[in-house]
Amino acid sequence: MLHATTLHGHPTKKTPGWCAKAAREQQQAGVSVLGIDDPVIWGVYLLCIFSALLCVIYGIVNWNREGELEAVEIQEEAVWEVEEEEMQKKELGQ
Amino acid sequence: MDLLLLNVMILIYLLATLYLGYRAWRETKDSEGYLVAGRKTHPYIMAMSYGATFISTSAIVGFGGTAGLFGMGLLWLTFLNIFVGIFLAFVVYGKRTRKIGHNLHAMTFPEFMGRRFDSKFIQWFSGLVIFLGMPLYASVVLIGAARFMETTLEINFDVALLIYSVIIAAYVIWGGLRGVMYTDAMQGTIMFVGMIFLLIMTYTHLGGITPAHQALTDMVNLVPKSLAAQGHAGWTAMPVFGSAWWWTLISTIVMGVGIGVLAMPQLVVRFMTVKSNRELNRGVLIGGIFILAMTGVAFMVGALSNVFFYQTQGNISVNIANGNADSIIPIYINAATPEWFVYLFMLTLLAAAMSTSSSQFHSQGSAIGRDIYETLSGKKGGGSIMLTRAGILVAVIIAVTLGYILPENIIARGTAIFFGLCAAAFLPMYTSALYWRGATKAGAIAGLITGTLVTVFWYLFIHKAEAVPLGVAKMLLGRDVLITQMPWPVVDPIIVALPLAVVVTVIVSLMTKPPSDDHLDECFRGVR
């Protein structure tokens, strides 16, 4: 059965009345979406999907953006790569 | 346990890894080739590799299990993982970090900060925070892997931890598979397919999306009294507002980890190695979907495992796992999925944990060798190589030792502590380094020290979950915590330490002399 020590790491205490009452109130009222009554939960369920969609849209819209300075950046990165490799050799012997 | 099937799967997995490693090596033999290969790297490979490093056993086993205990409220963390950990991290932080990091030739996160603010103190102090704080996080990743092995291979946890530690030590000492993005991407792909498979299987088994959720909603009366007493209001409801359960969920798990990801040293470093901003733009697309499939599915499945166990074994998940939330996901996957899938999932999970562990140990080693020793002694080369290697070895030993002594239900909390510490200590300084030319060396130092000290003080004297087992408050003050009045003993340090560190950084910066224009121009060269 459930151990006396929970995720909080401290022993559980007796039920405060307000907790049980508030839990009941929280369960009441409102519509049920996808079998979930609490709007804060079905809301975040949808929010997760929408935020992933935001990432998809952002990625599509900007798929080819910010690549115009490629020649300069390749030059810059070539120098940086060589320096980094030397540093790594020096630091880690790898 | 089907030994033949397990061995065949290990063999196929190793062959695939070796083949991809060989292919990557052939394409990246010299630095020119490395650069071109990097340029040509498909954004899918880049984002999957990032995702496989970002997500470890901690996220799936630890936090998935926590969702089995707390319920779907954990989805707030998924939202932050996607919106903050991918969107803001890539778009708002990643692009500038990449550019300024290149301008400053920084290799590590402390070095980036030290050079941006022209302060040796910032570099060695940040290195010290990482070296002292990261072992806990490294340790819980090991525990997550060992818990999965314990359940799947039916061996003792201590033995599983020992086996895994030996493998990881050999892997790290051998040098790891750094730079081999294909293998990381393969792990990411298997994890992605595996998690989608797991979600479909779970919903199918429970009769569809709405019936599965409804069944979980209807289980509200099965919440143990001890949990209801702390504010647990069911697995499809938020905990009671202001209760101990609510504070732990929101302040420690959601805020701590959701925001802390922005200032994780080993992830920040990855932005500096990204080839161009365009790769970051493309990575946002794939990263967003990947994280939804990882933590979103892990938390949904973790919560829904209660319905599965109740229907098949007549008990809720945490009781099936003997009170240890860390075991919920391993037990569920073993009970609910075909054997071949369990083995595949285990191999992928272990491989993902290895790449995460490896980068953690390297971060700690370089913190000691490069950021602390070199900065304080002013010497480079020989001594610091030895110290870096010694630092890695010490980090492995500390993590394994902690793995044996840490209590149950620790994976999510241990991760949250390190993420929260990083957020409070580094985030104000890191954000102002990227966006505020008026931020000064003194302001950054003041914010760094405030964030670190307030966090440590809070854990030692205020936050009950750590203050009681650590016992410092008891020893010095004669009582468990300094403030007993609710909600303070359950309010996570990040709620206090991060805002304080922000205020201190801003006020001290406004009161002190800004850095020279030359230095700032060098830092922000090419930043649009």
C-alpha cells in the first residue's frame, strides 16, 4: 500500500477539512471535454497541442530564413571549428 | 524474460549504432569535411539529436511516474517544455547565444558568462555551482535507467545500478560518442516511434481517448486519503489551490523544471555548436512535435496507467509500484506492451540516458579543469587535462554513490532541484548577457550570488522536503524548518530566489558603471 512518506518527503498529516471541501467544489460545475471535467486540465491538454502547432507553423514559415549570410558564417565557423578543435585537444587530450 | 529475443535485439541495436557511427565518421574525417557534413546535416537529424539529449530517463521514467501519482496536472510541464524549452529557448535565447558565443570564442557556459562580463569570478563560481549541483541530476538519470533494468530484467535495483554504472564509466572513459549525431538521431527516432506506439496502445486498450479520460476522472474516489489530505483532487483535476500538493506541482515540478531548462549549461552549449540560425528555425518545428511526443505522452500514459492497473489488477499505480513513483512507468510498460517492445524501449532509454550522462560528466569535468582550475591558477594545458579527467572520475563516483543512498521517489525531485538552482543562479545573468547592454559585471555577480545563496538557504532552512532530511536547520535552530506556517514549507526556492536575483541584477547594474562600448561591440557583433 501507499507509503506514509510521499513525494514531499515528509509524513502525511490528517485531512484538513478545507482540502476535501475545496476538492469537491473544484470537481463541480463546468463542462466536460474529452472526458475531463477540470477546465484547467483539458485547457492545458489542448494548449500542449496548440503550442506544438505553433512550433510547426514557425518552422514552416521560417524554413529558409536567416541563411542569407551563409558565406560569411561558413568563414567564421571554419575559424571557430579549428580553434575549438585545438582547444579540445589541449584541454581534454582528445 | 526471453533471453534469446533480448540478445537478438541488443545485437541488432549495436550493429545499427556501429553502422551509423561508421557512416558519420566517414563523412566527417577532417575538419573541412566535418564542417560540410555539419552544413548538410538535415534539420531532422539535428533536432532529433537535440531531443535525445534533452530527454533522458528522468523525463520519461521519473516525471512519467510522477504523473502516475499527481495526474494530468503534469501537462503544464509539457506545455512549458514545448513553449519555453523549445520555442523560447531556440528563438529568443538560442540565436543570440550562438552568435555571441562565437564572437567570444566560448566553449563552456561559465566561459561564455565569464567573457561576456569580463569576470573570472563569474566563470569559476558558475563552474563550482555546476560541479556541486549536477551530481544530483546525474545520479537521478542513473537511477531512472537502473529502475527500468530492475523491472525488465527482473534483477535487484542495486545490481542494476552497478551494471549500468560500469557501462557508463567505460563509455565516458572511452570518450563517448560525441559528435555522432546519427546515433543520437536514431535513438530519438526510436523513442519517438516508441512513445507514439505506447500512446496509441494505451488509448486503444482503454477504449479510446474520451472513455480513457472519463474512466480516470471517475476514479477520483480512489485517491488515497493521505494524498487527498494534501490536496490531491483526482488524476484529471488540478490539486486544490494553495494545498501542499498544488505548491509542489506548480512551484517545484512545473516552474522549476519548465523555466530552469533555459539555463541548463549542457543545453546552452549546444546552441553554440549549431551551424546557423536557419537550423534553429527548422529545429523548432521538429523539436515541438518531438517534445509533445516525449513528455506529453509520458505524462498522459503515466496518469492513465492508473486506469490500466485498476482494470487489470484492481489497484492504483502508486500502490502497484509499492509507493515508489519512479517504478510506475517501468512496471506499466512491462505489463501493458509486448515483450519485444519492452526490450527495444529499454535499449533506447538506456542509450538516451548514456548520452545525457556522458554530457553531464563532461560538463562537470570541464567545470573543474577549465572553469575553476584554469581560471584561478591562470595555467593552461597539462594540469587542467589531468584535473578535467579526475573531475569526470570524481563526478561518476559521486553520482553512483548518490544513486545508492538517495531515497525512493527521487528522480523528479532531484531533477527539479538542479533545474531550479540553475534557473535562480544563471537565468538573470544569462538573459541580461544576451539582451541588455547596460548589465554590468557587478550586477551579474550580485545576481549570481543572490540566486545561488537564496536557493541553498531555502533548501537548508525553509523547504521541508530537503530541510528535514538534510538536518541543518534542526542542528542549528533546533527545529525542522525556520517557518512552519503554510505554504512556506512547500514553496519551492525558485519562486523566491529567481525574482530576487532578477531584482538584484537590475538594481546593481543600474548603480554601477556599464562595460566599455568596445567590449559590448565585440560581444554583439553581427547580432540582429
